[in-house]
Amino acid sequence: MRKRMVLWTGVAATIVVANVVSGWIHLPEGDSPTTPATASRPASPAAKPVRKTQDLLQTGIRQGENKDFAGATRSFRKVLGLEPANKFAWYNLGVIAQRDNRTADARAAYDHALKIDPGFESALYNKAILLGPTDTDQAIVILRDIVDADPKAATAYLHLGQALARKGRHGEAEDAFGHAVHADSSLQQLVPERFRDSASAAPTATQAGTTR
């Protein structure tokens, strides 16, 4: 059964925009592989590893939220010991590494998650943030893919504008910032001053996500 996933946005949006990343992803508390009709029955042998994996993910999240990053790392590693292709454990390890400025480790963790699910938006987004300072062109490609898939991805548009501005592509940057502010007006304060007035207007007919 496909689970509804929750994005923990624990990184304040008021910090320097280059450091704004997606946070933990985990299952909601109390969610389980059993349905209400069968919850009172003993778990089947096949369900027990799934339950243990979910419990470990939740434990890692709680540890991370309590800033016990060493404990969270151990929990996510235990998840991978049970389920090596668990994209959420890989992703959360990437969040920890990115927080610690271990760029190579973070990118490797996100790449593992993306190998499992190439469309994993949060991993794509954080990878683009990692690549931004050193491989701006690749970051732009990733961010365009995100906004193509999700036109309401306001922070992705914001970072796309930043990346385009660094490349001197100011017209495209202005358009991206406009989309960011249109999707989330609170982001206007994070738009560079030279683009702020134009970003407050509604987006133009040219879509930042389709101009390649």
C-alpha cells in the first residue's frame, strides 16, 4: 500500500537562500502497513520487517529533530541494513551530511535515493542546491525539471532564479523570481533587490520552466 509521505521543513526560510534545503521525510506517526480492520491481528511474518523499517525511520526523524544526528545516522543505517533500497533513509542521510557541509557524502546519498526513484523531488532539489556553487548549469537543469513537474514549487523557482542570475541570464532569472513570488509571496524578501520589484508582478506568458 502506498504511504502518504510528510516533508519536515525544519530549515528556516529566513536564512541565506543558498542554504535553504528540504528537510526530513518520514511516515506520519501511527501509520502502519496494516489496515484498521486488521490492525488487531498479529502481524504476518512479511509485515514485521516493514514495521521495523518504519519504526526505525521514525526514530531517526525524532533523533534528528532533537539534534542527535549521530543517533539519527545510526537509525537510518539500520534501515538500510534491512532494506538497502529505502530511498527515504538515503535521503535523510543526505540531509544530515548536507547540514554538516559534507558535500560529497550528501551528494552520494541523494544519488542513491535518485537511483531508486529518479523523480524524487526533494532529493533532486537538495542535489541542485549542492551543485549550485560549482556546477550551476547542472543545477539549472535539475531545477527546471522540478518546476516543469511541479509549477507550484516556489523555492525551486527561487533557486532557479538565483542560478540564472549567476549565469548573467537576467531575463530568465526575472521570470523565475516572478513565478516564485506568485506561488509564495513570502519569498519576495529573499529575491535579490534588483529583481524584487519585477518579481512582485504576476508571471509573464513565458514560463521559466519551459524556456531551456
